[in-house]
Amino acid sequence: MNRIVLGGITARAHRATSGFFLGSSRTLHSLSFATVPVDLSGSQPAEVNNLVQGQWKTSSTSNWLLDPLNGDPFIKVAEVQESEIKPFVDSLSRCPKHGLHNPFRAQERYLLFGEISAKSAQILGQPEVSEYFARLIQRVSPKSFAQALGEVTVTQKFLENFSGDQVRFLARSFAVPGNYLGQQSHGYRWPYGPVAIITPFNFPMEIPVLQLMGALYMGNKPILKVDSKVSIVMEQMLRLLHDCGLPKEDVDFINSDGKTMNKLLIEAKPQMTLFTGSSRVADKLAVDLKGRIKLEDAGFDWKILGPDVQEVDYVAWVCDQDAYACSGQKCSAQSILFIHENWTASELLSKIQHLAERRTLQDLTIGPVLTFTTESMLEHVDSLLKIPGSKLLFGGQELENHSIPKIYGALKPTAVFVPLEEMLKPHNFELATKEIFGPFQIVTYYKHDQLTEVLDVCERMHAHLTAAVVSNDPLFLQEVLGKSVNGTTYAGIRARTTGAPQNHWFGPAGDPRGAGIGTPEAIKLVWSSHREVILDIGPVPRNWELPPPS
């Protein structure tokens, strides 16, 4: 059975989209792993399948995804139904709790994954391969080529980082002397065994690859579910990994709706699930899975400009990038900007507006919003403008001359000013700090003696993921950093909430369920647990006698 996913096709005239992308027939033939071209269209659609127990399989139901740029059905996804989950449940159930490898068993697999990482990094670093994936990302999660290629580059560097012996170094143990001869305690990083990974649409390659490989490095068997709107990217990446030596039975890959995946998780009972996505779903899964979960959930990310005004052009550029790159659809996108009163004499806001208005649909520096409709975003703007003293700084209008289907959003980069004193009022706070996963931000000014109120707003809103403090004033930085909780906080005059290097921890803080991504510490935290083995091998003292009961 085939059906159109997420509603009907727009009645607007369809616009050809191939101008954004390379012609791909020549490229496709030169890539041994690739099964789909990058110039997908209604006339040249692609299919996405599932992988279970080492076999690529279809399902009884297929959903047609709509092209986010013109509404044409262009990708057919084999979506697993609730009645079809048994092979996936069985596959996970076959993996023992001690995993596919661990420090005492199948140690050669640590070396295997070092080799897989090295080979896949080398292939992904080839210009034709990196461009293939960047263009494929653009087709399903429209963003500028620079942003899409950046995602591929981060992934390639991650794989480089964990080549060779680096995988087994993740499983490094330690030993502590015991109380007497022959006794010694050893600490090991131990896999969970069967695990699950659920990732969102906004980074179709980077998030699933980094979490998937981390799970595999530590000896787990994962089932991977990527948002179906973009799962074609990860399907192709899995095929590349198979070409580089990844055993097909080591990873299962599923396309399904949320209800089906929830049922699978409850029946399969993975020892650990990594979820990246909305806080609402995260909280539900935490209950359903009895706490066996790590979360990298969404948040209302803030930026504070300190009292030392400098480098206005640069700060304006960073603010534009943080708020509107990828059409504001980054987990770390700037949601609210607190501006110290000292900046009022500068042209900061007019510069940000100028930069935002350079963005065009033609080069995808602004594009479709995949989780909010245009109508819902404009309604939110209207609601904010009813707050006393608020005003529209720029944007607040639908994109012009577009063919984006109505199930998605098409909004010009938008900023709304809300007075701080009004934001603090209980009946306004929830509205002003509602996350809109799109090209939208709140802007407000504060006086120096209002920093406590600013930090109170940051404390009260769901903002545990990223933040930025733009200042080189050491006392100001110390005060803000000492009174805030964000897993990844950028500080200094060049601080930004997005676009940081690939070699740092990224994840929330202040939540015991918080996950990380991208570093050895993150991999060990999320994908392994501590196991202690105490060796007590003797000898028994020569004159030992049975002691009295104790």
C-alpha cells in the first residue's frame, strides 16, 4: 500500500529544483555504494528500505515523502508497521547483554572498527563522495551547500579521529592495588548489548553517524531510526560503511512512525536508548523505558551580549548565523538574544537585519521549515506583538515566490523585541520562551543591574543544551558562567551557539539523563557502563585458620 505522507500535494505550480543540485548520473556510477542519485525529483524518485538481520527489506506499506521545495512526491519510504516489528525485536533479542565485544571477548573487533573508521573517513574525504552526501542532505533537509558540506566534514573528521587504535583506547581500563598480595580491583567500560538510537531530521548525517559509531565502538548492537523525512541519507551512509567492512548484521535500520517505534522499544527492551529530539517525546520515552535512556533534547538556547562593546560587525554576523543558518533548525540555534544597554549606541540590530535580509531561497540560505507551518509561526509572532512594548524588528512575513508545500513553513528571518520586564511576568513568560524551530528569535535589552533578572530567565526556561556569553570581561564571564547551567556554553567575544569545532562535547547539562556526542568522554558516558572486576587470586596465608563467626 502506498500513501502520500503528511497531506496532499500543493496546487501551486511545481518548480524544477535541479538547479540547486549537481546532475548525478555520472557521479552515481562512480560511487560503488550509492543506490540513489542526488537530483531526486517527482520524475526521478528514490526508494528507502529497512535493514534487519543483515538483509535489506521493504515493507507492506510505503509512504511518499513530499519534496520540501515544490511538494512533488519524490521519495518512497518502506515504513514498517506494528504487525511487522517481530524481525527487529528478534534481532535485538539475540544480542547478549555482554555485547558483541567487550574487554574480555572478541577484542579483535576493537581493531576492526578502527579499520572501518579509517576506510570510511578516507572515502568520505574524497571530493565526489563528500559532495554527493552534501547534495543529498540539501534535497531532504534544505540548507545552504556550505552548511550541508560542513555536516559531512564534521562526520569525516570524527571518523578520522577514531581510526586505528583509538577505538580500543575508548575501552581503556584501570587497576587499583588491593589490601594484600594477589588482590587488585579493575574498572572496565562495558557495553549494554542491545541498544536503540533515534535521531531527528535537522542533521541527517552527523548526529546518526556519530551516535551509531559510538555505540558500535563500545560493543553494542544498535537499531537505528532516523526521521523518515531524511533517512535516505543514512541509508546511503550505511551502504558506504558496509563497503568499508561493517558487518551487515551489526546494525538494524528501521523506518516507521513514532507509535510503531514506541511499541518496538517496549517489546524489544533495549538496555539503553539514545534519543535526540523534542522534550515532550523524550519525557514520554523516559517513562516508557523505565529510565533506560539518554537524552539530547531540544532547548531554548540563549545568548547574552556583555557590557564590552567591540567587533560589532563580527558579532552581528555571528548572531545572524546562530539564529538563521539552516533556517534556524539547529539544536543550538539562537532562540533569544539579551543585549546589554551599552550596545544601544551601536548599529548591531540594523546590521543583523541587513545580514538576515541577504538570505534567499535560491541558495537555500533560507528555506523550508520542516516542523512548523507558516501559519503557526505567523500566529506566534502575532501573539508576541500583543505583549505591551513588543515590536517586530524585521521579518514576520511569508517567503515570496516559493513553492514550498503548506505542510511545511516558509518564513523570512524574523526577530521580535519583547521588553525584559514584560517577559518576566508569569502570563508572558511561557509565550516568550516557546521554542520555534525555525528562522525566529526573541530580542531584548537589559541594564547592568538587571543581569540577575536575565539569568533568572535563563534559569527558568528549558535551556540545558547550548548558550553563548559574548564578552571578554573576566568578571562578567565569571558571574554568568557561575550562575547558569548549559552543557555546551561558549564564552568570549567570538562566542557563538552554532558552528563550533567537531572535537568538543555537545550535549545538555543539569539532567542525569543528559547525553553527549562527538568525544571519547561522550561515547563512554552514553554507550558504556562501568564494570568492576576484583581479582583475588591468593595465595592464602600459609598459617591461615578458620576465624570465629562475624
